[in-house]
Amino acid sequence: MSDYQEPLSPGLAPFRETFGTFAPEAIVFDCDGVLLNTQSLWEETQVEYLEARSLAMEEARRRWLVGRDVIDVVVAIAELTGEKPEDVGGSLKRSYFAKLAEDIPVLPGAAELLKAASSRIPVAVASNSNRAPLLSELADVGLLPYVDHVVSLDDVANPKPAPDIYVRACELLGVAPERALAIEDSETGAQAAAAAGCRLIVAPTIPGQRPEGELEIAAIGDPGLREWVATWPDRRGGYSPVYNALGLVRHEIPDAIVTDCDGLLLDTEALWTETQLKVLYDAGVTPTEEDLGALMGTTLEQTAEILGDMTGQEPARVEQIVTDDFQSRLGTNVPTMPGAREFLELAATKVPIAVASNSWHEILEKKLTAAGILGYFESLQSSSTVGNPKPAPDMYEAGAKALGCEPSRCLAFEDSPLGARAAKAAGMTLIGIPSTGQPIDVADLTLSSLSDPDLLAWVKSWPNRKQD
């Protein structure tokens, strides 16, 4: 029997010699200097700032700062110039983002490598940048859809060179660090990846940096690296993250949830419609589809006004009839919408949750209690607790405030166009789950139900932001 083995290609040989039969189960990319050439822009911004003041950073100090937290850089420059750190930080930020506005350079071969790797194994980006600009940069150059998870300075207690960012990335990817491959360009980042226990390739892009890894390559576009990736087993089953149903929303991990109730959590829309129809039919009025659409998502007071106009009755009288009839229909066993209970059980372990409903407060609390889900919520916002009901943003803003969060850091859920307008006016990321067939055009994402498996898997991946 022959022992002959086909010789390795020159490009693939270093990877086989270094890693043997190892094939990573996930890959974690640094961003600045690995995928994007933004590290050079950041370095350039610092140099220009100091040169304008006839100063220069001592080389050992400059080298130490590469890949570090922005705060470390700002403090170091402020110490050198004698200025306030907040003034230095503001000026550097303006100059840096002005450069980014002109161009966000993708390093040669980075996009091709990311796409090839993501077609075979899960991918994360782990960066000492803040989350918002990091997501924006990756999205602007079209790379974000190929990334399963983004871990930033905002997601961990300690930045690189501490291992926290890489440890968290591996947790999200569902692999042990020793089964993940990291690619870094700086000494700071390489120290973090190695401390986490990841296998490590380094591709230095900043002069003077000598990061230590198992293998050093000249550039991220190394054709041998692409050739090695092509030999990895397919651990995604042909799945490509660009087709993930959650799209880019999955990277916006929220600090809290503010959700609608009727038609989204509780299957009460039919009961509410039956109550409205009873008032109309008892008055001899047959409603059109347009009439029923006008009643969708309205408050008790708004419903009484509309029904009063249609039937010629006093709104106060109609309000009492509607209240009594609806409460009698509720009973003590209110059904939940498909997946609602399971979603709440999971999400409530991760983030605080508030309800924002156009219901009267007493009825809202009664419905949630009868459905057995009241305990999942830290706050109930209703037409009784705010000045203006939906479609005004008041209710969603109040829910965020009650949970101690900025609206922009909250995730909203709605089933109606009227409620959706309120959530978006508050500045929230919105997932629409239509219950009436009416499209929710303003939603960032539309799903069929709260039982969507991609949604549940995404929520399961969130860090625990809930305060005990």
C-alpha cells in the first residue's frame, strides 16, 4: 500500500504545519486593522492632533496604546498636552469621524475571507470600539450581515488586553475558546485572545507592532489562509448568516423590552372586536371594513367616541357599555398568543420588560393577571398613566424611563400599525408581529409570531442585563 501523499500547496503549507488537523468550530475577528483599515486612520488622527501642538508621542508609549481602549488613548494625549480629557476626546472624535465619512477602507481580502469563513462556521467580531460606531462601520461597508455576533467595549467589564471580549465572543458562538480561531493585528489584541485560550493568527498592520501568535501572516488577504478556510468542515449546513431572518436587528442587543399587549401577548383582540360589534349591532349599525380599521388599537375613550358617533349615543354611555361587556367576556382565563408565554419566560431572565398598552389600566392589569403573565413585567404603561395614548410616543417613552433605559436602547414589539408608529416615534428598534393582516411598514423586522426560532435563539444569546 502506498504512503504517497499529495504535497501541500506553498500557501497552505504554513497553516498545516502550524495547526495540523485542527479545524476551528468558530472564528473571531478583531475589527480595526484586521477587517477595516480604521486603525491607521485612528493613528493618523492622533498624530495630527499632536503635531498641531508641536508634540509627539514617545514611541514606546505609542506602541503600548495601539489597540487599547479609546479612554486610555485620550488620557495619554491629555497628559501630554495638558488639556482636559473631555476636550481631547471630543476633538479626536470629530476628526476621526470626519475621516470615516470620507471613506471606511476595507483591508484587501478581508471581505472575501469573512464571507468564506462565515459560510462554514459561526463568526464574531471582537473589538475595543464602542458598539454603536462598530456596528455602523461594519454595516456601512456591507460586512455586518456575515457576522453572527459583535462584542464590543460596551459588552464586557474589561477591554483588551483582558480576555473578557474573547471569552464573551466564544460564549455567544457556543464554543470553547480552544476550539475557536482568533485573528489579531495588535499586541494588545493578541494578548487578549491568547489569555482567553483561543488559537491565534496575527497579521500586523501598524509599524512597530510585534504581536505574538501561533502563526504570523503578512496580510489578512493571504491566499493560503483562504485556501485553508476552504478545507474546513461545513458546520453551518450550508447556512449563510446573510440570510438570517433577523437581519441586522440581531446585532442590536437591547437593555430592555417594551411591548404591546393585545394581539401581541394576549389573544383578546377577538373579544374586543366582539364587544365593539355588539354595540353597533344593538344600535342597528352594520360596520364596514374601514369602520373596523378605524377602531383597531384605539383606547377605551377613543373607542367610545367612534362608536358614539356611529350609533348616535353619548360617549360616556358607550364607554360604560363597552367596559361592562368586555370585562364580562374576559372571565378568569385569558388566552395568550402563540409563543408569548415561552418568549416572556426566556426574555424576563435577560432584560427588564414593560407593557405599553392603550387599554385602561384596571383592565390591563386584570387581563395580564387572568393570563398568568403579570409577574414578567416591571412596569405597566396604559392610557391611564400617560398624557397621550398611541400613536403618540408617550407610553413607550414612559416604559423605557420606568425601566431606567434610554428608548434607543430598548426593543419594542407591536402587532398594529398604530402602535408601531408610537414605538418608532419613541426611537426604539421595532419588531412587528401583525395580528390583523395589516402590514407594519415602519418595523425594523417583521416576524410571524413570538415563537420564531431565530428570535428565541437570539434572545438566549443576550448577556444578562437584568438587575437583581
